[in-house]
Amino acid sequence: MTSRIQFGLDRLLADPDLRRPLAGRRVALLAHPASVTADLAHSLDALAALPDLNITAAFGPQHGLRGDKQDNMVESPDFLDPRHGIPVFSLYGEVRRPTDAMMATFDVLLVDLQDLGCRIYTFITTLRYVLEAAAKHGKTVWVLDRPNPAGRPVEGLSLRAGWESFVGAGAMPMRHGLTMGELGRWFIATLQLDVDYRVIEMQGWQPEAAPGYGWPLGERTWINPSPNAPNLWMARAYAGTVMLEGTTLSEGRGTTRPLELFGAPDLDARAVLAEMRAFAPHWLTGCRLRECWFEPTFHKHAGQLCHGLQIHVEDGSYQHAAFRPWRLQALAFKAIRRLYPDYRLWRDFAYEYEHERLAIDLINGSPLLREWVDEPSSTAEQLDALVKNDEEHWQKEQQPFLIY
């Protein structure tokens, strides 16, 4: 098939000259289920089929190389790939960072991961960890670049110092606007890493072009990069709806539209929407909200009928530059707190192996969002001022690392 856009993987497969620096070197691949070619072959299979590449190992991030784990915080084991006879190491099992023994299996690591453009998405933390390990061991890293499906808009509070975690790889806003290749450049500069790094760039990526605005809609198939990332619409909403993981509200896990909706059995979603419109109507632009009922088959409120709202960003009313999912979800929390002052909104559980700090704070990289929601006198303008400062700072900071 022919395609106007070429991802980094496509270019590496098509161009022997690009691969020439890999000759005679042991090559490993870090990939997941969405690591596919334009013809939907998995990158491990496609790269292993090249006679001029010596693939000696593979790595899988959270949810696994082939995508074996449904929920968060379910670990994957190491195994021997039955087709290629190479070790597949899990970076979401007994370890999060590659061990010395793992690093000894290759000379060059190819990173082919589809990101969602959100700081909390753990694949970017894994990228940071492998870059740090490569600097320590004198290894080469190539990122085979892929689109940021959420596009270039930047939104949300930046992670504060001391709040780094597996869901917080660095001091960036929730919606960072960069590709994986660009993020690698930023990590190397900010962490002052001495690592042999290269980005195999995309060709033809147009992050401002309708209707995909970051994703080549109608041109490339969407493959779930993680089990609950089923479509582009989820990717657009994710920088806001991911915060639901730190609450008692269902984020739609256990339904067919996870992370596009939210609700609970004891919620009056119609009243919540009315309060959202009254408190900060300008934070609702660019999308449409629909009152809905759903019953999760697993996860929070499994088997219970939930009243909620679905965020619609898939039709002609979607406005890419105006849609602000982080503010939208923050507004929903604020509306719930105003309607139900004693509502048990924040979920107290071990999140990504953190036991001391609340999940909502870990997700946001500080307690600032939770404190704003819980403070009865806080206004939309106060949060806006705080967030805009972070967003403007990041817009400037990221400029030297942009490729496209």
C-alpha cells in the first residue's frame, strides 16, 4: 500500500542507507502492540525479517510487547520469543529500568512506541529510563518516531520538583505536545545525558491538519497502544480523563469507551453538567458533553449502573485548538465538590507502587489541582492563572527540541 505519511519505522524498513550504521551491531527493539508498519506487521517481525539487521533482544513496556495485560499495574514477565528465539525483557515486571544484564544484550536500541501525548503515559517514562541506562552503558538509542495523536496543543499544570514518578517523567505539563523523538531530545538536554541518540524522523506529519490534528486519520489504522486506548477520541480526551484514575469515579474501564466518559452510581450527571456550565462555561468549548448511563463490567463500580457524562470530540463540532480536556475534567471535579461538599472524590489506594502520596496528586505532579478543587472559595480564574504560567513556560522551553 502507498501512504502519504511515513513513520520512522516505515522509513527505516524502506531505506537501506538509513540502516547502514546498524551493520555488524547487535540491535534490540523496545515496542508494544501499536508498533506496526503501514501494512500492520509488528515492528519486531518486520525488522527481524531484514537480512542486514541482527536483532538480539526485545523489550516490552507497560502492558507488554504484544499487549498481554488489560489493567494498570499488572506486571509482565520476561520470556523467549517463540518466533524469533530472542529474549523479551519486561520493563514493567520485576524492574522498571533495564538491568546491566539486559543492557549487555545489544549495542543499539530502537524505540518504536506510540505515545498519547500525555505526561502520565508511562511509555515516556520508560524512554527516559532507557536513555539514562544507555548513557551509563555507552549504548546507542534510535527513536523511530510516530505522531503525537493529541497534536501540538499544550495544557495542564507542570510537574513540580520532587514529584517525579513512573507516571511523571519530568517537569512538563500534562499535555506536552511533543513526539517521542522530540521528548528524547528534551530528556537528554534536561538530564544532561551523554548518549549517542538519533531520531528516524517521520515524513509528511502535519499536526495541524484537519481532521486528525496529529493523527493521520483515514490514512493509518489506529492500534491500541494500551488496552484502554481504543481510538483517537480517547487520545484527545486523555490529558483530562486520566485524572479520573485518582478518583472514585469510573473512567469507563469495563465499558467499550474507556477514558471518554465518567460517572458513578450516586451521581446526578445532569446537575453536574449544569454546575459546570454555571461555574466556567468557557472551559467547555471545542467538544460536546452528553448525559449517559453505563454499567462497567469490571473495575470501579463493576455491575452497577452509573450516571455520567461522555466527552464527544469525534464530530464536526470538535475544535482542536479550543478543546482543553484538562480544564474540562478539573471543572467536573469542581462541580461535584460544589454540589456534594462531602463526596468521597479522591481515591486512596497504592497507585503505581506509590503508597504515601494520593493518586490524584501523583497524576498531577503536585497537590495544586486537588487543593483548588477542595477549596470552597477558589475560582476558575485562579486555576487559569496558575496553569497559563506553566503552559507559556513550556511553550518556550520545548522550542529547541521540535523537529517538525
